[in-house]
Amino acid sequence: MVKCFLKKVSRKQTNSGRDAPNCASNQAESGMSKVFIGGSRQISRLNAEVQSRLQQIIEKRLDVLVGDANGADKAVQSFFSEHHYPNVVVFCTAGECRNNLGNWRVTPVRPPHLTRDFEFFTAKDAAMAGEADFGLMLWDGKSAGTLVNVARMVASKKPVVLFTRLTRRFQTVKSREELAAVLSACPAEVCSRVGAYIAEYAREFAQPSMFNTC
């Protein structure tokens, strides 16, 4: 089931917006059923391609793990709330949810400290990356946090489907080399900044050599 989902979402759509036919699947066929959906705070609207992927998640009745931030988190929550989808869990740092549009179950995550910095607010992301079987990340092409989440999951040998808003392209990232290729295609400033965040907040993933192309 999950392999089918990853294959489909990593395939570029035609101009007509049509995908290849859905493959039949059953949740019992795979033990992988939890998807961590996250993305950039600058993404507040979901285009048709992304919505079709979320619709497929509903059809396959996957369990969705999502954060409580504004931007992509809130937009994804809005989609599932409008579709009355119950299989959603919202992860919130210290249990204080900024957004829970569907009044879903909440998983509180203890922060590493009380200072409200990047590490404080992304403690929930680390928890979702640890619990999920695979990920769907919506990236604006600039933000570091989204690719830190990709790095966390790849380090645990979990595949991630990455949607880049600038190119409207889906690609599956399963290895350090594939994420390095994503970074190498970015402007030098973005590559260097994102690389620094990965090195600090996803230490299990980072390798100095992977950022030589920045």
C-alpha cells in the first residue's frame, strides 16, 4: 500500500492533472500505516496536486501525524477537517496546540528546554519522525525545518515524498545521496543554511561531505 502511494506521488503529473490509475491495496497488506505530514510555514494553501495526494491518504485510511503550526500544518489540518477525516493525531510541544481544527486526539511532546526557539518548537517534529512509517513534506524551496524533517526520517531509513512548491514536483527521498542532490539544486545560500540546520538538529544524518556542493 505505502509503496503504491510513494510511487504515485513521486511521479510528475501530466498537464491534464491526471495520474496513472490507482493500484488496488488494502491496509492489511502492509504494516506501514502512519504518515508524517509537514511543511513550510510559508505554504498556507494546498494546490490541486497536493490535495489529490491527501485524498488518496483518506481513501487508504492511513493514520496522519501532523503538527500544530501555522502554514502547511494548518492547511493540511483544514483539508482533513473539511473532509471529516478522523484518523489524525496532532502533535503539540508541551501539549499547547496552536491549531487543532478537527478537535483530534493530541499527543503532547516534552520540549528539551523552556526557551521558545527552533529546537523547542520542532521537538514535536522529531517525535513524529520517530513514530511515522513514511513522510509527505511540502517545501517552499527555502525553509530549513522541512528538510531537517526529511533528514531525520531518511536517517531512520524511512522514505519521504517531498513536494517542492517552486517546481510543483514530487520526488521520493530515501537516502543521504538523494537529499544531497535536492540541496545541490538550491541556491548556495539556501544550501548552506539548510545544511547548517541539518548538521545541528539532525546530527544522526549529517555528514560534512554531503554539503561540499553548496
